[in-house]
Amino acid sequence: MMKKIFLTLIFIAGMTVSAAIYFPLTEAGRYALSFGHRMLEGMGMNLTYSDVSGNDGRITVDNVRLTGMTEITFTSLTLKPEVMTSILTLSPVCNVEFKGCNIRFGQSLNVGDGSLMLTAGRDEILLENLRTNGEFSINGWLTLDRASNKIGRAEALLTVPESFEGNMDMLKNFLPLVKEGGRWYLRRKGK
């Protein structure tokens, strides 16, 4: 589920970077979100939002809600295409900032505010400088392998509320989770 969300976010960021060069940001953001909505619908997920605005080289989307097997909500999600970096690396690069993120895995988890730098390469998607400040938080980086649609490499510290601790062993069946010294890590070494 998380990989589908990241892939959709990557697509939206890529569309935003390329469209920002040719279209006003608000229209580029609406177009990218409309396309993302249709793409997610085909995967059995639904994306809703209340408003899209573009200014100062940023696209802000308010009241974002993604539902499927889980529910993820954001008070706001801001994408800032890194146009020069994208041109130099020949890959879409986008800074993503969000506020008021909550994830529902049976129980609602406050992820809080956060940010990440997203680079959509040909073979993998890199999410670096990933930081959140909620009761369920993540601090680190990870890649998503485009061929397998799975986490490729990762090194991130997870802070988990005590009330969710019992679910982590079940999540180990789906994610590369490791517990060391009483702390949870999302960890997978490269090839």
C-alpha cells in the first residue's frame, strides 16, 4: 500500500516538474492530481482534496485524503519542483512538505508534519531526508524499486507509539523492519 502511495506521489511530482515549465502551477497541479486520481482509482484507491494553489514555485494541495486498505490524510501537501536539479539529473526531483498527516492502520496514527526530497530515477525512486514529527515518525531514507514495486534499500528510524507496538511484528511480513536495542528500523542493504 505504501509503495503505491509513493509511486503515485512520484508520478504527481514528475508531472508537476515537467508541467511547471510550460503551465501555470495551479493548473499543472490540478492536472497532475486529476491524473493521479484516475491512476489510483484503477488500483482500488481513492484520492480526494479540497483545493490546489500554486505560487512561489510551489503547488499546495489542501485536505488530501487517500483511502484504500488504509487511510492517509494531510491537512496540506506542498510540492516544490526542483527544476534545475531535475534538468541536471535528467530525473524529476521535487521537495515535498506536509502538515497534519494521519495514517489509519486499524487505529489512527499521528505522523504529524514532515518533509522529504523525492527523486524519480529510471530504476528506483529515492526518498531522502524523510522526516516526520508525530507519535508515529520516521527519520531516514529509502528507495522504491520500480521493477518489483518494493522497498529496494532503506535506513530509517521509526518511532512507534506503545499502543501500536504489537502490530510491528505483523508488519515485518511486508516491510524490511528490524528491532535493535528497543528501537524499530526500516532497513534493507543494497545489492
